[in-house]
Amino acid sequence: MFQKIPSVLNAKQLLDQSIRRTKKIQIHDRDKRYEIKKTIIARTETFITDLTQRLESYVKHFPSLDRLPLFYQEIIDIKIDTDKLKKSLGAVDWARKTVDMVYQTQRNALTKTGNIDFLKQKQKEIYGRVSSIVKQVNKHLVFLSEAQKILKTFPNIEEVPTVVIAGYPNVGKSSLIRQLSAAKPEVAQYPFTTKQIFVGHLEKTVRYEKKRYQIIDTPGLLDRPLSERNEIEQQAIAALRHLADLIVFLFDPSETSGYPLVEQQQMLTNIQKLFRDVPFLIVENKVDIMNTGSSYTKISCKTGQGIEELRQEILSQLP
Ligand SMILES: Nc1nc2c(ncn2[C@@H]2O[C@H](COP(=O)(O)OP(=O)(O)OP(=O)(O)O)[C@@H](O)[C@H]2O)c(=O)[nH]1
Ligand SMILES: [Mg+2]
């Protein structure tokens, strides 16, 4: 989704690169004065073109934030900060336009004169003004560079029916998505192993036609108000809010996760209040350690018990 955004250079790197481009340019003419004049003009022109094209490509390749699917809008705001991102894109766009304008107003002076010293002086002046414009937006270039690195890690979300797995930390959410799909998020015996959204896929053949579904692993959630949730938990909430056609709520009754079952139950109640329109499938994991005897679906991601039945149950409930 965001793979096309180029790596963003800072002001110094950008200016160095564009100047390096110009060094190779050498125009030949039998008339020595013409040769110097044409070379200076060609180098200046290349410097400006290279620079403005790079600046333009940064702005162009960042997505139009208001037109993105809501899930992306929300995680961009959580992980990057939408207002800052817009401001930085605006600043870089301003720099491109201003560089271009400076050059357009100086261009005639370059082409009209025959005086080499004046020409060199003008070239220096243009380079100086342009450099100071680019340096003025350095902090925005640095911000865009960071943003690009973060955007590159965002999962590719498709417009297909989607099941989101939610639950307390360490209950086995990532283990479950590993059982059900080819996605391989990290599994570990400590809470908050998963720090971002992972996407896997499920398939079902309906009348010879293969249907594709998404299964999403989320970071663990604690039972606390939305306003107290950290950035990692907020991503899980964003996935539930914008992507879920079905929520699989995973319990760990064995409490080997380190969280009491009553707390897990309390959170289920609160999450259900938050997402009233979405169907919930309640599942108890780690049945190899602990079987509560309740009527909920029981699985073990360790032994594989109940996994195929759960897969069928999920597929039958997705639209
Ligand atoms: N005995 C047993 N252990 C399990 C089972 N499922 C998961 N585990 C273990 O529980 C621990 C947590 O598993 P994860 O899949 O990382 O849990 P998670 O819910 O994704 O955890 P976070 O990403 O931290 O929220 C790991 O040590 C798993 O090996 C199970 O069915 N039985
Ligand atoms: Mg996990």
C-alpha cells in the first residue's frame, strides 16, 4: 500500500545529490566563452530540475490522507500524527514551488548576459538562495523520512470480509493466527509481544469459486478506558473499529498469561459495549492446560485441538 513512497533525504543530502548530478555536465563549443556559459546554464538548470523533481516526488507519493480508508487514517494518526504529516507535506511542497519561482525569476539574467563573471556570480546566488529554502524545510524532510519508514511497515489491508482476533496479552492470539493462516507473527511467553497489526488470509471454495478472507492479529488489550490506552493498544482498537466483520475474542482460562480470568471477562463486556454491531465469537484457548467445562468453543494452539472446528465456525459466520 505504501511501498511506493521513496526514501526521503534530508536537506543536506538532497542538495549534495542534486549538486553531484550537475558535476558531470559539460557542454562543448568551439567558442570557449560559449562553452563556459552554456555549461553554467545547463548545470544550474539540472540542479533546479533534479531538486524540484525529488521534492515533487516526495509529496506526490505520500497518500492523500483524507482519501485513505478510515483504518489507515486512524493508525497514521496514532503512529505518525496526521496534522504534523500534512504540515510537513505542505512545507515541502512550498519549498518546491519557491525554488522553482526563484529560478524562473533569475533565468533571464543567466541566459541574457555574456559576462562570465556575472554569470558565475548569478549561479552562486541561485545556489545560495535555493539551499537556504531547502534548509528551511529540513525538519519537515526529516519528519517525512521517519513517516515513510513507519508507513512501509503498515500491513496491506484488502477489502474482503475480515475477522479480527482480540484479547488480553499473552492469551495466544498470534499462536491462533499462525494455526489458521500462513501469517507468522512472533509468539512469545511474555505480554505485548505483538506491537502492530498482522494480516493473514483464509480461503473457502464456494461453488468452485475461491473466496478470500482476512484474519487479523492485534496487540493485546488491557481492561481500561480508551483514553488510557497506549499507542500499541490503540492500533488494536482501530482494527476492531474499522475492519472487523467478526471478532474472535480469545480467553486464556489457564491464566498462564498472567491475567486473571475475571479481568479478561470484564474486558469482553466492555469491548462488546464498544462494538455493538459486530458479532463476537468467544473462544477459550489453552484447553490442554485448563478446561472450564463452559459452552464456549475450546481450542489449543499447542496441540491443535479444536482448530479445524474453529476455522469452519469462523468461515460460516463471515459474510
Ligand atoms: N499450553 C499452551 N500454551 C499456549 C497455547 N497458545 C499459546 N500458548 C503460549 O502462550 C504464550 C503467548 O502466546 P502468543 O501467541 O504470543 O500470545 P498473544 O496473545 O499473541 O500475546 P501478545 O502478542 O503479547 O498479546 C506463548 O508462550 C505460547 O506458546 C495453548 O493452546 N496451550
Ligand atoms: Mg501476539
